[in-house]
Amino acid sequence: MKNRVQAGLLIIFLTVLGVLGYNAWLLETTPPERTYTEFLTDVKNGQVTVVHLKGPEIRGEDRSGRQFRTFLQIFRLLYRCYFQAESRLVLKSHPPFLIDS
């Protein structure tokens, strides 16, 4: 009985350690978020050098070499409408909005 308890505690400990490690990795690899308005202002001012679009997410790099991410506003509005809708609302895109580089 004692060995099963120890094995269970070891599995729980390793699971918690794995989840904490994954979260720490996400914090290190996810660029900070900018508002969409700040992103548009930086684009107009020529401060953005690289932009990658994938679905509603925009990832990019500014002239200082700092990475950032933001989301297209239209998708935020659609998602907000989707989750607040009392009826069944289906979001579709024709053709699917996905741009990979």
C-alpha cells in the first residue's frame, strides 16, 4: 500500500512540475501583446518591420527588434457576438481566413 501511495505522489509531483515548466516556457516564448490601435499607429509611422498573420493573430517585430503580437479587431467583435448570442451562431469564413508565410 505504501508503494502505491508513493508512486501516486510521485506522479502528481511530476505532473505539477511539468505544468509549471510549460507555463514558464510559454511566458518566455510568447511576445508581449499590443493593442490593435497601437499596432495600426506603429504601421502608419513606419515602426513595424515584420508582420506574420495567422488567422486573427498578428505577430510582428518593430524597428527596435522587439517582438509583439495583437489580434484583428473584427475577430474580437465576432467572438464577442458569438459568446453573447442567445441563439446558435456559426462563424464561417469563405474562403477560410488563414495566411501563412
